[in-house]
Amino acid sequence: MVIREGELEFDFSGAREFEKLDRQERDAASRPIPHGMKFVDFVVEEEDRVLLIEVKDPSCGQVPSSERTDFLKRMEHKTLIHYELVPKARDTYTFLHLMKRDEKPFFYVVLLGLEEFNLDALFLPNFKDRLLQRLRQESDHPWRRDYVADCVVATVSNWRAIFPNYPLTRAR
């Protein structure tokens, strides 16, 4: 089944189960989400792990250039990691834990639609390291429990190499 997030279409047919967790609107088909929690876009269950997938796509054709510039600033100044990505991972983990859906290790996947930008190839590994460090420690002491086993920062161009079982296309 193909599911869409903005212009990006994912085929999670190869997964054991998947769910669009982050829903802005509340309709008859979706459950209400707990007040104050922010979730990742998709939860994909595999045989031996659960992928928590968050999509950030400033290359989307509907995003104004001012928002694209702002996105790069948020990436550079860690506000994207500190105030958007990590809270979504933490809230999603908390929700899944409370629902007894945390039997498998969680892997946090951040997909960045960056085709419209020229970024240094060294930037993404550094971004991944900063993200994982923040997932491990948000206060003056590290968490005593690693709720995310690891994280991956992917782009639209390298998604297929990392997740060959989940085709991704951009529909404009």
C-alpha cells in the first residue's frame, strides 16, 4: 500500500505492519491523539525492529523559499533536533510504551528532502551524531534507558540504498 506525506509516496507493503501516526486532523477513521504529544509521521514494524520515521521535506514544491531558508537555519542551530525531532521521538516512544507496543528495539529514521540544497556530504553524518547524542541526553544527565537503539538520517536520494524494501517516490 502506498501512503503519502506531502509530495513523498512510500510503499510500506514489505513491512509487517505500518501506521501513519502523526495526524493533523481528526477524522472518523483516526483515533484522537493525546493532548500535548507530537508524533513521528510513520511507525513501521519489521520482524526484529520498529522504525520511527519522521519526514522533513523543505524541497517540497509547496514550501516557500523563506521556509526553506528557515529550515536550514534550524538544522544548523540545532533547534530542529532539540525542539522538533527529539520531542517527536520521545513522545512517540512514550505513547508506544504505554500502549505496550515496545517489545522490539526502536530505530529513529529522519528523512530529509534536501534535493533543492547543496549541502556538504559531511553535514549529514554530523547531523546524525548530534541527533543521537540529544536522544541519549536531554538534561544535565543522560537518560538511564536508551529508548532508541540507533538513528538514521536519510535523504530522498539515498533512501533506496538504506531501505530497499520500502520504495519512495516524489510525486509533484
